[in-house]
Amino acid sequence: MTAHRCPVCATATVPTHALTILSSLERTLHWCPDCGHSFFPEPDWLPEAYESSIASTDVGLVERSLRLANVTTAYLVRFPGDGPILDFAAGTGLMVRVLRDRGFDARYFDEYGPNHLAKGFEVSAQPPERYRLITAVEVAEHLVDPVAEFRRLASLSDAILFTTQLGPRDTPPPADWDYLSPGTGQHISFYSPASLAKLAELLGFHVVSRGDMHLLSKTKVSARTWRLITTNAVGHTLAAFRRSHSLSGSDHEQALADLQRF
């Protein structure tokens, strides 16, 4: 079997589970004994997997987006500043719309879409653009080259808030772990606490985690502060106070003006 290097730390990896991808393809998961990262090397099935950008099994998309919107709200209130927010791989645009409804200048980027809820706020997500914060809901596990993609995000912002489930550090994830999601073929990269720490080191960032919520940032955030920010009730309460700052009125006027130009 061909040897593969870990896409995070470049250590030689160990083949672990043979899994059936998209109900028909036999592929082997590899695990890094150094940082605990797991991945499917050379995922040649991705064009088929992304015939629909949002998997039919992803029934938790709305709940996750609203939960991350609350965490983002708490973060932005705790660390005020200037500049827009970027939702990377923003899908339907739900996160962008929710954040704009709370008065935050959120922008949309997704190579696949479909953007139903944040039309008019698309960006190219390339330098020299700069963002106060980048959010990424369930994106990290889709990346073929995590280091390259996170370097790209780090070139746009000093803070990246994202969700992904973590596997164990010292053993490969079990073959029946739901997050491997072989039936959809879209999850190909699986992180451990150590591989996130290595990723942060490569970027020159700090990392703090709680459950599936993670922050990579130039500024070190304490575990206590992160617990407060990631407590859903805190963001939910703050969201109520942000409604008076909503951008929905001005966004509606801009949409009407755009229509009149055609």
C-alpha cells in the first residue's frame, strides 16, 4: 500500500479502516501516530460527492448555524472592533443573514453555494480583503489540504471561529464513528486536539476549543473566556439586545435599489 504523509504534520501515517464510500468505493482511512490526524488520501470521489453541495443527511445545518451565530455574537461583543465578518463556505447564507439581522456587517463566500439568503454580500475572499473575524460552519472536515486552506484564511483575518468534531488523540477514530460519514463522501479530514495545536503552531496562532467549537487567533483567549463565549444562552441573550442594530432595513432598501437598476 502506498505510504502517505499526514497533511498537517507530514509524519508517515498508518492505514486503519477500510470503508465503503458512497456505497460503492472501497477506500482506507489513514491515521497519524504523531498528531492524531485522520484523513482519506487522494479522495477521487469528491466530484460525485458534491453533486449536491449540502448532503441530504445534514439535517443539523440550521441548528449548527444558529448556535455558531450565538457564539459569534458573544465573541464580537466581547472583542469589539471594526471591519466586516466573513462566513467562509457560507452555503445558503443563513449565518450571514442572521449576523446582519443582529447588526454585524457579515459577508458571504462559497464556491459552491447556493446563496439564497445573503445575495448582494458576496466577496472573493482573497487578499487584500481583511476581516475582523472569519466563521466556518462544518468546513474543516471537508478540506483536502487543511494547512493550505487555513493559511488562506489566516491571510484574511487574525481570528477564525469554526466547528468540527474531534477524534481521539492516541488512537484512530472507530470505524463506526458517525462523523466519518462514508455514505456522503464529503468528510475527508478528521482532527484531534493535537493536530489542531499543530495547525495553530504552523499559522503562528493560538487555539482554544470547547466541544466542537474552536478558535484560532493571533490573540490568546483564555479557556474561561472561551467557555463564556461558547455558552449558547449568553449569545442568545446578547442577540436580543443586538436587534436594535439590525441591518435588515438598509439591506432591504439596497435590494430594492439593485432591482431598479435592471
